[in-house]
Amino acid sequence: MSMIRRVPWVIKYRPRRINDVVNQEEAKRKLLAWIKSWPNVKKKAALLWGPPGSGKTSLVEAIAKELKYELIEMNASDFRRASDIERIAITAARRTSIFGARSKIILLDEVDGLQGRADLGGLEAIVKLIEISRHPVIMTANDPWDPKLRPLRNIAEFIEFKKLRESDVVKVLKRICSAENLVCEEDALRFIAQRSEGDLRSAINDLEAIAEGVGKVSLNIAKTILRPRDREHNPFETLRAIFSSKYAWQAKLAASQSQLDYDQLIEWLNENVPYYITDYEELWRAYEALSRASVYRGRIIKSGNWDLLSYVMDLATAGVALSQKVPRYKWARLKFPEKIKRMAETKEVRELREEIAGLIARHIHTSRRLVKSDVLPFLRVIFENNPRYAAKIALGLNMTDKMIQYLAGSKYNEVSKYVKYFSEMTKKTVETKLIQKEPSKKTPKAKKKTKKEPESSLLSYMKK
Amino acid sequence: MSVSEAFAEILWAEKYRPKSLKEIVNQEEIVRRLQRFVEEKNMPHLLFAGPPGTGKTTAALALAHDLYGEDWRRYVLELNASDERGIDVIRTKVKEFARSRVPGIIPFKIILLDEADNMTPDAQQALRRLMEMYVETTRFILVANYPSKIIEPIQSRCAVFRFIPLRREDVISRLKWIANNEKVEYEEEALEVIYELSEGDMRRAINILQAAAALGKVTISTVYKVVGLAHPKEVREMIQLALRGKFIESREKLRKLMIEYGLSGVDVVKQIHREIFSADLKIPEELRVLIADYAGEIQYRLVEGADDEIQLNAFLARLALLGKKFIGA
């Protein structure tokens, strides 16, 4: 049975029709009225607010499906990238879609997820986007009183979503149980619903975790599997739980209770697998599983097919855990992913390298990628071994001081001395030529002043 | 000529790039056909296909030069598919460029799109529409290593030119000519070695020549020295550490390669591939094949869009396992 394609239940049982969205009648009425009279509305955008899992995004998706809008979705994490906003903004400003005359809804999910100073530009971009958009823009947020969202007050209709009641959640869980042919105890469903505190999404996830591991849902099992959700697990707890999992569902559950999202989780595993697993065969199996997870992740990006996400998670969690023939309860010193740390530290260097690659790519009519792999290595050889010649190239290509520093490394001072010398010589030569052009003037003095080349010991580099 | 000439130098790959079609000594058949376009002052969309360093970009720039004269840069938009961020950026730039005026006698401008085979099929579809939309005022020259990666509808709209690897004597005589021009001392055999190492890629050959010349007389040993310096020694060290079962240390080397040298995952795999078959790496012959097989798999996964470091870690873990089996770490 487990061989059959698995789509996470939260996706599989997403509301398809407006009526499937439970108990948000007032919000439905308001949003439908607003969208139907668009663009003849007081406020061009709408902001749906309410607790997590209350159906905000689901309602928008159902409306789009039922009223045949093309839905363009963007998540908080995308707002950080100016290029993405630009892309969406271009789409938003266009009147008709390339796919015929369907109109669009632009959905910006979790706008309160924008963070502090780093995303300062994000909200501005959203305000601008709403201004130029020729299609309704709908946003979602948890907390409408968040001071960050103040600029939206005047341009967006605020629509409230109520927290779901326990009975609403139970109703949906029951529907899923019968669709999945699951034996479900009413008590168990109530327990799950109560624990979810009105968050339908987390309730469905819990139901799935229980059903998948055991095949039936009883109160007893629910209580053992679902630990009180008083807090999410930190990365260290998550990793320990995964590595000591005996069953696939334990590893998957560990991931679902983690603070880490899937991308972070993969990074953490990538860093820490070798600290936990030292047997060569198991180590390879663990990395092979991670590698396959990362392949699925890449396919999601390329194809836009988010249904593949469940495979990413299967391989990253259960795949890694079960690469061990016997689960280990060993203690290991875990590390923060080096990659994330270094990426931040080396950002400047990477940017500089891109700049150099760009400069040379334009110069020799090729891509930055090819420059980095095929040209920079040879340029480095020149800069580290022949500072005099390197200086000429630096001048010929108009390199900045920083670029020279990057290429020359420890030879920077020597190269830079020659750069100064040659650029002075160039100036002198220009002056000399100008003077020579006017025969009335006396013999050029410039020649006498010509500086001597830097120490001849430097020249020995050429001979090396 | 600029006065600063003597005190400034550029990359020889550019300095000695033929400016006009008649300066291109090889690819005679292609040159002849391109010259016809110049005479007729008209041309279809073109697709230049062939291995790196065989003169595709050179032919395109020379064609533009011969069509428009010294001023050619004004009428050519150069784009590189692997550097532009997606088809939207390309679309915007093409639109902008197509709007501006066309030169007097020649009724079109040229858009040179390099590494076009790096575009996804979807992006190529969009490109196809662009080619149709602006055909009145622009002609596209697409440059690609693998023509089979260009979708059929584009191929059928282009005159396809296949560039073949340069002949040994063509590469060597060009290197000689450059060396003489630069008054560089050289040994004949050293130029042969450069040809071998560059696998018929002219740009690579010239890069090696320029770097070797910077070290002094171009001899076999300076050529090997340059190529050795240019290829980070960490690649071999990384392989050896992994084979000895020192996974964490070899991962350190990998990170150094990617972070300090800025190599992409694919770059690293390619260098690994070169190392595996080098006689300096003393491992059982059968092991070379097994490693190559997995390296190929990893490269494929990388091209599919998987994360660089994770894939290479899987590779290193595999090496550790193989090392234990074959060498007994």
C-alpha cells in the first residue's frame, strides 16, 4: 500500500469548492462580494486575517477554482527577492493573461511573515504592487494588529477568519477517515481536534501521522504518538529524534514537530550525518537518501509541482533514519550547518568574484560561469607569479583594487606597486606626447623625471 | 591606437580574436556561407552549434563586424542564457533593443544569444515567440554546445551551422603566431602539449599559453606547471582522504574548493573525473570505473537541480565505502 503515490493529506483534502471551507460564512460572504464587484471597490486589496489553519488560503484557492480565476501565489519568503516581486508585479500589471482571457487573483501568503529590517523593502514592494495591479490582490496574515502591517490599513479590506471550533475540526477529520477507509475512534478525533486548538492543518497532519504509522486511529495511540504540542522541537532535538527512529513514521513525525522547515532540515542533516553515522555503508546510504531528497527538491523548483514535497520529506527523514541497520541512541556533538554559516561570511567574496567574472565575461564575450571555471584559474596563476605582467592586465581590464587583491592574494602589494607605476608612466607618456606636438616648447622634462621601475628583485618573479 | 597600450595588457583570447570573417582560417565552409550573407546584406536566424572554443562566438562577432562595419557594437545585443535570470529578463532586453533604430543599409539588428542550450524547453518556447515577434527588425544568432538540446521549432527556424573541433595544426600555428607576435620564447613540443591539454578548445589553449608565458619561456614544464597550478590540488587530496575513509576531512576540502575557488558542483565533478584516470592517483583499475560511474550519476543529479554540496557529500561517502572494499582503509 505504501508503494502508492502519497500526497500529504493537507494537500489531498484541500477544499475544492467554496462550500467545503468550514464555518467561515461571514468571511466567505464578505470576500465573495468584494471580489465580484472588483475593481469597483473601495479598497483594491483584501487582507484575510485569523489564526493558522482556519482556512484563509484554502478559501482563496477554492474561490479561484470555482469562479475560474488563475491563481498566482507568492509566499512571504519570496518577498525578499526583488526579482520575484518584479516578476509578479509585471504579471499583475498586465491586463489579460497569456492563457486567454481568464482574470487572475494574486495571493500573497503570510505577509506578516516579513521580518524586521531585512525585509523592509518587502512591504513597500507590496504596497506598490497593489497600486499598479489590474487584478485583485489578496493577502493573508495571522495578526492584523502587527504594526508592520500598518501601511496596508488604508488600501486593504480587512476580513476576519474565526478560530475553528473543536466540532468543526472533528467534522473534517471524520470526512477524511471515511474517505481513507480508516477505523477512527470518535474520542481520538476529539483528542486530536482539541490539541490542534482550532488549527485544522495541524489536526490533519496529526491524523495522517497516526494513521500512517499504525493503520487505525484510537485514543490510546493518539495519546502515545502525539506528544503535547507545547513547543516545537529545536534542531538538536529534531536530529536526535530522527537518528534514533526505529520506524519510518517516527522519523517523519520528528520532522513535522520541528522548528526547521524542510530546506533547513536537509541542511542540518547534511552537516550532521557523519557525526552520527560512522559505518561506511550506512554513511553512504544516509547520504544517498539525502541526495535523492535533494533531487526531488530540485524537481519541485523546476516543475513547480509541490506534490513532490512529500518524497523530499520521506527520503530526508525516514530515508536517513533507516540507513542505519540498527537505530543508534548514541550521543554526538551536533553542529550548526557550516554551509549556512559560511554563506553569510563569504557573501562579500562571492559577490566580488561574480563582479570579476562579469567584467571578464563581457570582455571575452562569454558567460560568468565559464569565466569562473576556465579563465579565473589561469588569471590567478599570472597574478600570483608575475606581478608586473599582472599589473598590466589589471590596467587593461580596468580592475578595481579589490579585484586585484582577490586575484593576487599574498602578492597584492607587489602587483599594486606596478599598477601605480604603470599608470603614472601612462600619464607621463601622454604629457610627453602633448609636449612633443608643440615644437615651440623646450625639450620635454618629463623624461628625466621618469620614475625608475620598482626594485629589480620583483622582476625576478618573471623568471620563476 | 591608445597611448597606454604598452603599459596595459588584455587577455590574449580576446586580443587575438579574428575581427573579420576573412581572418578566420579554419571552418572554411562556414565562413564561405556567412560571407554570402554579408554580400546579400541579409540573413536568416542562425544556430551555431559545436564544442567550446571552436569559433562560434568569434564567427558571430566577425559576421556582425563585416555587416555593419567598425560601428557594429551598436547593432548587436549580446546575451548569455546562463547568466540572465530567466526568460523574463531576456524578453525585456530583447523588447527594448528591438525598439531602437535599425542601421541604414541593413534592415535588421542582431541578437547574439550564447549558451542557448542552457535554457529550459519552456524558456525556449518563449524565445521562439520572441524570434517571430521581432523578425522584421532583428535576427537571432543562437550559440550552443549541444544542438540536440535546442527544441525542434527553433531549429527549424534557423540555418544551422555545425562547428567542428579545430585541427591540431590550426591550433598550433595560431599559438605560434601569437607567441611570435608577443615575442615569447617557446619550445615547439610545449605547444603540442598545450593542444593536448586543451582538447581542441582554442580559448583554453590561448589561456594556457598566456599564463605559461607569464612564468617565462614556454616549455613543457612551464605548461604543466601552469595547468597544475590552475587545477586546485585539493581535488586529488579530497579523493584520497575519502578513499582512506576520512570523510569529514575530505568534506572540508570539498568546501574549500566550492567556497574559496568558487567552483560549482558540476565543475568539481568534472575535475574529479579528470583525476580518477590520472596515473598519479594509484588505485585499482576496476575502482576507476566504479568511481566514474557514480560521478556520472552525481553529475546527472546536479543537472536535475539538486544541491551541490549534498550530492558531492554522497559522492565522498561512496568513495569511503569503495575505499574500504578495495583498498581496505
